[in-house]
Amino acid sequence: MRKVELLSPAGTLEKLKIALDFGADAVYGGVSHFSLRIRSGKEFSMEEFKEGIDYAHARGKKVYATINGFPFNSQLSLLKKHILTMAELGPDAFIVATPGVLKLAHELAPQIPLHLSTQANVMNVLDAKVFYDMGATRIITAREISLKDLVAIKKELPDLELEVFVHGSMCFAYSGRCLISTLQSGRVPNRGSCANDCRFPYEIYAANPDTGTLFRLEEDEGVGTYIMNSKDLNLASHIDEILDSGVVDSVKIEGRTKTSYYAAVTAKAYRNAIDDYYDGKYEAKKYQYELESLQNRGYTDAYLISRPFEKHDTQSLDFTMQLGSHQVSGQADESGEFFLCKYKTLPNDELEVVAPKNSKVELINNEIGTTYERDGVIYLKLKELRAKNGKVWQEVHSGNVNPIALPTKFAPYTFFRIKAHEDMSTHPKR
């Protein structure tokens, strides 16, 4: 049985490496041109994107290049050049969103497989067959699709790969086809510059067109004003149902603009869920520990398992974002020898170690610090905060750029985190 692919976001070269090191089989990303994440795309130069592709291929993994924006006529010449340039880098597929771009990419770079973006809103056999006949080798289905409909598509088109989102931000509009940001700020979501207007709080007014009267509607306390704020998708506890269907080829995590820690933890959680499924050890609730450590808008299992009309818990009305169960204190640099501070850290803070897949942590106790295991979890305590230049600090903050010595060598990009409730009780002024 071929394992389902785990596909993670790559918003920067560092995030690309982290996602792969923490267990992703493939990543997706792109430069700013014609990508639906302009901000993350600006983090990649062509040279860095090529470096990322080489890094993945050296590990037997894949990179899919996003060319999923909606171009205007004035951009078509630039689009052609961009397709040819990206093809020279050797990605494993292009992700495109429109029939015209799909056809153009197929003509200009027939050697590159084509994946159809979720922006195309494919929800049925008819639409899937149209794009399959046009050359799409994989369809990233609409987030509103059901598992039952995926089975129907696969039955009709067994050679067509199907990819589904399992985690990340959800859009208020149908599969992300939103114009709220365009209308309010001129930032066009379908060209990669969404301002996330759906995440804002709103006040509700009523108007009488005959008299011109306008009055504010009073809201019940606790109802909230984030009326368009969708919760985040989280299907880690349904991976068994998804894989039992036998029709899903790739499960995808949203989040190219999220943090490096997000890239690591989501890859780790879903890697464990997938591996446990194939090893017969799947536990639905087990993987939520990692995912709850992330900032989130509240979680929902959305529509893959249940129909939209059956769901009444997909909106987070009271807040736009909440802290997770843990705060990231720092991460190991690429050498693995130094701690890069991400949050106020004091000597003897108990920091949980979150290491890349298959890496080992040496249990040690020396003058710099100690690493130890409790209940299957590895922890780090830094006895002193000794900078690379030899200076010893009483505390370090996220703005401190001095690398702090670690007591032993860790895998590059290992993260260190502290529980949020311990953080608040022991360091209330942070």
C-alpha cells in the first residue's frame, strides 16, 4: 500500500527545510509572482527556491511551485516568462488555479505535472473530468467537498490524484473566492494580497431607506462581533476516516505565512497520525497535544466529514486569535549548538524540546545546562545564559540577537517551548 503524501507549506527557505525535517513528504511555495501568498512569496528569490528544491530532492522529497494567482490580460507576457523560468528550476509540479493558466503551463512546460488549486472549486465528477482531460494530474479539491464526493470522483477517474486540506486557516468565502478585502482596502485576495478583513470585529447597523434613519443593533453579551471569522481546520482526529476511504493521495496543511514553529508542529502532528495509522496504532486524540500548542482561532473539523448544513460551529465569534497551550522560547540555529531566543527566557526555565523527526537528544548535565526525560518528553534547563561572545545574561528576550550556548548539540531547527500556564504563573510580567 502506498502511503498518503503529507504536504506542508513552505513560506521561506527555512520553513521549507523545517517542514521536511519534521516529517513532510512534500512542500508547496513560490516566489511572489502569480502566487496567492505574495507576502510569503517575497521571502523567496529564484536562487533560494532552487536551493529549496535541491534540498528536498536530496532527501527524496518534493516541491510544488505555486502559480495559482488570477492574472489580468496585461500580465500574460510576464506570466509566460515566469512559467518558463520556474520550469527551469525543476519543481515536481505546478499548482495552478484557472483553465487558461493550466493550458498555458501544459503548452510551455509539458514535462511539469499540473495540480489544480482549490481555488478552482472542484466538487464533482463533471468538473474534475474537465480539468483531468485538460492535463491536470492532481486536483486539490474544494474545502467544502465531502469524503463521499471524493469517493465518487476517484471511482470515475481512478488515475486522477486527489489532494485535500486537513489543517489551517479557513476562509469565510467559498474555497477562498472572496472579495471583501478588495472592496474595503483594494487588496485582491485572488491575486495574493488578502488583508484578512473577515478576521476583524464588526458592528451591525440597521437603516431605513425611506427616512435615512441609521441605528446600531445592540448585541447580546458574549455573542461576539467577529461575525465572519472562521475557525481553523483541524482534521488530525479524522485521519483514519480519510485514509480508510482509500481515495486521498495527499493531505495538505495550510499556512505559508505562519511561523516556523507552526510548520514544524503541524508536520510533526500529522506525520505521527499518518504513520500511526499505517502501523495500526492510530489514536484520534493523541495528535491534538501538539496542535493545541499553536495559536489558533478555535478548531473545527469543517465539511469533509460533515455536510455544511450540519455544521454550526465553524465560526469563532468572540475573538480573532487565541494563544496556544505553549509559548515558543527559542530554537536551535543551523549548527545546533546555540539557542536563538524567541521569548523572554530565564535560567532554569523548564523548556520542552520539540525536535525534528528521527533526531536524537543527548541526555546530559553540565555547567551550561541539563537535558532530561519525564513521561516520554525531553526537557531542557539552561543553568546559565552564556552568549556566543562569552557574556552571561540574567535573562534574554526575543529582541536579543546573541546566540546562547546549549549544553549539547541539537538537531538544527529544534524548538524549545514553555507551557503557557507555567509562563503566566512564574513570569507574570512577560
